[in-house]
Amino acid sequence: MPNTVADPSGALIEQLDLAPYRQGPLDGLCFTVKDNIDLAGYKTSYGSPAWRDAHPAPVHNALCVDQLLAAGGRCVGKVVADEFTYSLDGESYYFGTPLNAKAPDRVPGGSSSGSAASVASGFADFSLCTDSGGSIRVPASLCGLWGMRPSLHRISEAGVLPFQPSVSTVGVLAQRLDVLAAAMRVLLAGHSSTTAAPSRILVLSDALEIADTLVRDQVAVALDRIASRTGIAVEPVTFAQILGEDAPLSSCNLQGLRDLQTAEFQSTVGNWIEACRPELGFTFTMAYGNVRTFDRIAALDTIANCGRLFAGINAFFSPGTVVCFPTTPTIAPLKGSLNTLDAVLDFYDRTMTITAFSGVARLPEISAPLLTVEGCPVGLSFVAGHYQDEFLLDAVRRIAG
């Protein structure tokens, strides 16, 4: 049946009722779609009215949308995305700040802000969205949702607007783990029926060190529960031990993901911005200043470094190994509080130091809503080796209950 519930979240750009093509594992579930993913006949804004007005409506759905409709899912809306999806806070200059239902005075996180808000408010069972530097995982953490970024390129991005091809993935936000798993298994289109249990659980010490004290305290409580439930002692591990060389966790971002993302964004979106000179939002304009002056030739070594980090990190992941860490180092910032350079740098630098780990290593990551700090949710993330997505879904079900 169509979802006739009013949207209390401010997430919707358009309310829809796209019926499933046939029955399947998603029968009875409804979903929203982030507004950088094509829906046939509906303009895709990419979080920018100028982009929307300059481009025709697509003729076809993105392939990932068709996968969900063919599995019994019903699409009930297109939802807000941050401008060009180039943000982690969820405060849109053009479309407003969708509601963080678990912390209404705080930001929902971005760039999948509307996806998170539509699910957390109960308007949809899950949302189809995207992640490069944390755009699924950060809203999942800040809004108390389950969120999965899969291994890079496990899911087709045909019909998803170009962003940062070496990093971007399609994934899902959901209220419940079983719904997340059902939607992700459809999208992964795999044939694995593995029931393998995790044999080793490690906590990434470097991520704990940069997290707020109260977040660290709650991670310790959650890990005690996990050890009791699974019978597996949770061991600490440093990034240097994972990589096999003396390097800080921040190198995944500072000597890897950040430069790669910026160079690719120059090509995928920057060319259009420079040619068309659209109106840009205030926050995006500040961020784009760095893109505009970026020396892409000087940063070419980043590409080789990303490959080295990918190989080194994945060599560590023996079968059955899961690494965990707080998804974000802090609770959601208050709305409007990211208005100084110091506040922006603190939130982004610490957050991306953590999120870049899975990004540069192309790992599947699931953020689980297992922590509560000062009444606000924070996610606890679990990762496995590249292309071990189905194993990770099973492992998290066993670990998180």
C-alpha cells in the first residue's frame, strides 16, 4: 500500500508512490531515494537548484532503484541531499536542515541528510543513498540508524550522479538491522549464503584516541557486552599494526582520500561549475574555494599512495576478522554551531580521520546504533575485508544481536 503518512522530517523533495515491479524479499517495505540518484521522469537536483534547472529529467531509473522495485520495495519519496553531496553536516542552504528525530536541536549529518531524516522519522523503512567520505555512516551515527557502505563498486552506480568515482558507493540507511540486511543483499546481488561467525574482533585504538571521552566510555561498555554475547575477547589494534608500518590513522585522509576526492571533484562537478557559474550556497562556496585552487598535478602521488594503503590494510584482514571503532568521534553538533573555522575543522578533521579508513581501503562498513552519549546517539562501526560484505552482514547480526 502507498505510504500516506505525512512527512514530519522536512526531508522530502517529492512524495511519490512508485509501486514494486513484482513480489520479492522487500515485500511490504517502502524506501526513499537520495536526490543524487535518478528516478525516471523526476529531475535530480544533486542538492543544487541550479543543477536541477540545467539538466533534463532522466528517462530511466538508476539501476539500483530498479533492483529494489523488482524485489518488492515501494519508493515513496525523493529526499534532500547536501549541495553536490559535498558535506557531512546536513545543513542545506537551499533545502533547509532535515530533522534529526533522535536529537531535534542537532544536525542530522550529511550528505544523506534527507535519507536519514526520512527513516528516523518513520516515513520510510529504509533509504537508498551514497557515501564517499562518510555520507551514509555519519548520518547513521548522528541519527541512531543502521547504515552500510559496501565494498567499493559492489553496487552499480549507473544513474547515480558523478561525484568521486574512486571512492563513492551506493548503500542503505535503515531503522532495523534486518531491513538493512534485506535491502543490501538485494543490491549486492550476491549468491553467498555464508553463516560464518566472526572469529576475531579488534577495536581500532587510534579512532578511540581522537573520540570524545564520553564516546570512548560508551564504546568500552558496548565492547564488554559484545565480548559477553560472543565469547570473543575484543583486542586493541593500532593502525600501524594493521598497515604494517609506522603511520598514523590520519594518513588515510591527509595523504590519501582528501586529495583524491578533491581532484576527482574538479573533474566531475568542477568543470560544470566553472563553465556555468551557478549560484552556490555559502557553506559550499567556502569548501569549493579549496577545490578551485587545488594543485591536482602535485597531488598525483596520492593515487599511488591510496593503492598502497588499500593493499596494506586489506592484507591484514584474514577470514573471520572484524575491526570496530566509533563511527563518529562525537555526537551531532548543534544546528548552526558549525559557523566558525575552528568548529568546522574540529568536526570534519576528526570525523574524516575515522571515515577515511574504510574509504581508502574500499572496505564494507556497517554503523550500528549501539551508543548513547548525553542522550544522543553515536554509531559503533564494524568493518571486514574488501568484498566481504555478506560475511560482515552475518557477523554484525551475531555481534550486535
